[in-house]
Amino acid sequence: MLYQITDGTVSAGGNVILQHVNFEIRGAEKLALVGRNGAGKTTLLRLIAGEISLDRDDRRKGPGIRRDRPLTVGMLSQQTISDPERTVEEEILSACPEKDKFSRERFQYEQTYDRFLTALGFSKDCKKKKLSQFSGGQQTRIALIRLLLAQPDILLLDEPTNHLDLEAVEWLEDQVRAYEKAVVIVSHDRFFLDRTVQTVYELEDGTLTRYHGNYTEYREEKEKRLRLQKKAYERQKQEEERLYGLVERFKHKPRKAAFARAKRRQLERLPRVEKPRETGQQIVTGPIEPLILGGKWVLEADRLRLGYEKPLLELSLRIRRGQKIGLLGKNGAGKTTFLKTAAGLLPPLGGKMTMGNGITIGYFDQNSARLETDQTVLEHFTGLFPSMTEKDARKTLGMYLFTGADASKKISSLSGGERARLVLAELLVSRPNFLILDEPTNHMDIPAKEALEAAFRAYTGTILVVSHDRYLIRQVAESILIFENGTAMYYPFSYEHYLERKRNLAEGESPAAQISARDQALISSLRSVPKGERQRIREISTEEAYRDWRLRLAGEAMDEAGERFKEAADACKDMDRSWKESGEFWMGMERPDLSERLRLEEECKTLWETWHNACLEWLDVYEEGPHCGGPDSVLSAKDCF
């Protein structure tokens, strides 16, 4: 055990922040601390860093904190700039253990910090600048470089992704995964936690609970534990009521007095299950369907030029009903400009854009959340939906975390994130068939983000969403549109799949599976023509027909493999559900179908691999793209070059 806290308590100002907590760091594991703001995460980091000590506690036996050897601890928030007149080079080299300028170790250290500076957006000429010339965010980056180069035994990172762009965050993910010692992270970036940690500690009501796995696995395990605890608590209440009823029924009957006493003793000896904590979060489970279905093609753009005074990029694509597309790209690449143009708020500079029949748009950006009214949340909401009863309005608001007294708050007293959440709730309840969302979850805490993510997943209409929250993009978007270098590239699978493909490609190449939005539009146009018509009017070349035939075969194999995997996965779920609902499970008996369950689990893994490989084979055919054929080809030479 590298580091261990046993039965530790920390108080400040008469308030108990950590109450008899147990915490441990094993070897070089990567840990995350999660919990609401103010729960005490930073306090725990300061305790590990040695800035504060445990309270004296007569209940605790032993020292409270144990280390297997003398440890060095480095904390990002500790790295304050003590001398702003120092240069960047002087600050970073001060952490170098080798003082000989001509040693091999010093040379390697300087090479590494040059790479780190470049990765975090600094140019090499920055090294001679004074620290006072940099912003607070840039100083934090410099402190992070110094900390990574110092290589402490325990690396403590408090919100390390603040002030970092996407490329820098991805670089930091690689650094944390490759770090050969222990790392403890506090971060609101759930995707960052998913890609870096193997263990999660949740801090709630002053107590710590350890979960194995990354952030997503922690959430799944927590929900599973809460469901089981709720069932056990309900069974306990039923048994208590049954025994209490028997006692009350027979306690006054002399011939049954002994029976009543036995049941009272049984009632007193019942194992106690704590009532599950109310999270206050009612996740949307049923589908949210648009009021009007709308046409098959939601938006069609042909050589659409986007921009203000001069074009930022040219774009051609077709968006099909029900697609959920995430937009990625650097600031200024044209993502918001495209959203505003699609919503009709910004005129195009050229080209053609057509909206489908019966399309109703729900548009959200940060300006949408600037509500100015003295009404309460409930009054404002029922004013927009007068046909909704107060009971239904409160229930609906509760799904978006406006529960109880929160519904009676004045809108003028809400934070920016709360106002944004209210506007998004209004949009979803009004049920348009095309949602256009620009940074919908900015300034929101994690429970609010998860409530909205559940609603976006339940929504069956079309979504275009821009967000710096990669976790939201992964949870909601089924495909992505990448804006870079004045072009838009379409990727037909999830963000995580895109990252996997990107990692597998040679350094410096663009992902081969990225398909230009122009080509995607042309392929969609081809597929909208019935195959019989294609052959009759000869609108497709032999080469293109051969590719379509291969694509169809690969698609059929992919669909078949997907169905087989789904059937096996559903069988696993049904088997688990039956076991957990059985009396043997609650009596703690050994599972009778364990061998069959393990066999089915192995079958699921095999079928998943088959389906995954079939998807990649389909993608390989799709990546080949349309080729320039003869005079009968539907694609002209200018479309290919």
C-alpha cells in the first residue's frame, strides 16, 4: 500500500468536512475524486499533500495516515508563481535534479520540456519571457509542465483540464496514462476521467466510497447498488410491516402471546438496510417524440458558403431525419456560424440551403438563457404551457432538477447554468423536430449535465450540437462533423470510434474514415435513387455499382452480426434480472446457473468482436469513396478533385 488513510476526520471552522473516511493509493494506480462542489475533494487533496492534518480522534486506533516509504507529493494547485520576474526557462529548470549543464540527464530534461511547451501551445521563444507576461491560465500550464517534469511519487491534479484546448487535453491524457507513479485527479471533465483513471472515490456527506473502473463504470455501478439497496429496503419494510402486524394481532391473545413475543424478537433481529439517499434526479426514461414528424430530409446544403463578411468555409451535406450529429473543431473554425445559418439567424454568403417539409426548429445558445423576469420558475413554465396542470408541470420540472423549493425560486435569482437548464427544458417540452444546440451545458454541474444527456438521448428528432464537453458528444452524438482547415469532414460513427481510428493511423495523416461532407451528400443522393431507376437511366458507373454492391453485402453482414450480439446480450440481461428477482438471491444462496451465465458471457464477447470487425469491414468499403468513372459516372471530375 503506497498511501493509506484509516478512519480519518478533518474539520474546519467547527464543520466536519471528512468524517471517519478510509482512503488508499495502491502502487501506481490512477484515481479520481468525484462529488458535488463543496463536498471536500480539494480538502482531501490538501490532506494528501500534507498541507493540513487529521483531527485528533479518540475513536481512531493508530496514526491515521500510513506510507510504505518516504514519498514526494506534487499538487498542481500548490504550484504558485513565487517570483514573477523569473523567466519560463528559469522556473522550469529549477525543478531539474541535474545541475550540470553539459550532462546527458540535463540534455534529456531540456528536450522533454521543449516538447511539453510545444504541446501546451507555447512557442520556443516563450522560454526567455518573464512569468509576469503570461495570463493566469498560461501560468497554470507552465506550473503543470514543471510538475510533470518533477515526477513526484503522488501527482495531485485539481481541475487540470481548465485553460487547456482539446489538443492539449488529449496530450495530457496520454501523459497521465503513461505516468509511472500514482495520480489522484479532481475534474469535472468526465471524458478525461474515463480515459485516465481505473478507480473512483465518491465523496458524499463527508464519507468516501471506492468504486473500481473509470467514471462511466462508476456511474453504472452506483446506479446498480442503489437499485439493489432500494429493493432490499422495500423488502425489509414489507417484512417489518408483516411481523408488526402479527405482533399487534396476537399480543393480546393469551394462547398466542408466546408466538407474538417470538415475532417481536424476530422483528428486532432483522438486519437493517439503510434507506437509499434521494438523489433528487429523475432521469427521463420514455421517448421524447416531436409533435410533427417532418420530412425525411431535414436540411440540404449545396456548396453553401458560411461566414460574415467573407466566407469561412464551403459546405455541402444532407441531414436525415433522426440523425444526432456532434460538431467538433477549433474555435473560429465555423461551427457556430453553421448552426446560426442552419437556424436561419445568419444569411449564407452563397450556395443553396433547403429546409425539409414540416421542419420545426428549436435553437439554443448562451444568449437564449438570458431570461429577465421576476416570475418564479413554476409561474414562467406554466405560462408557456397553460394546458399543463401544476402537478404535471412540477413533475416535468423535476426531471430537469427543479424539484420542490427550486420550482418556487425567482428566475432573477438563478445562476446562468440554471437558466440555461430551464430554457432547454422548455425546448424539449415544446417538442420541435430539429434541435440546434450551441454549448448547451456550459456552467452546469455534473448532475444537470447527466439529466439533459438522458433527455437528448430520449429525444427521437434530429440534433445538431456543438459542445466542448466530449462526454456529452459521446453520449448524445451518433456521428460527428469535424471542422478544420476550412473544410467539414463527416465521420459516420461515434466520437470514441473516431478517436480509435485516429490513434491507429500514421502520425500526421488525417483519418481515412473521415469523409468530406460533399462526398457524403453525393453518396446520400445516389442512395435516394431506386436501384432499378439507376440501371434504367444509367446514372451510375459500373465501378460505382460494384462498390454499392460490396457496401450492401458488408452492411448485411454487419446488421446480422449486430442482431446476434443484441440477442445474446439481451439473454444475459434477462438471466441476471431473473436471478436478482429470485428468493435464492436475497437469501444469499449460490447461483445455480453460474456456469451457463459465464458461457453466455463468453459468447457475448465473441459476438461483439464479430460485430465490431464487421463494422470496420463496412467502414473500409465506405472509405474507398466514389471514384471517377467514365462518361456515365454520376460524379464529374470536379467532384473528385
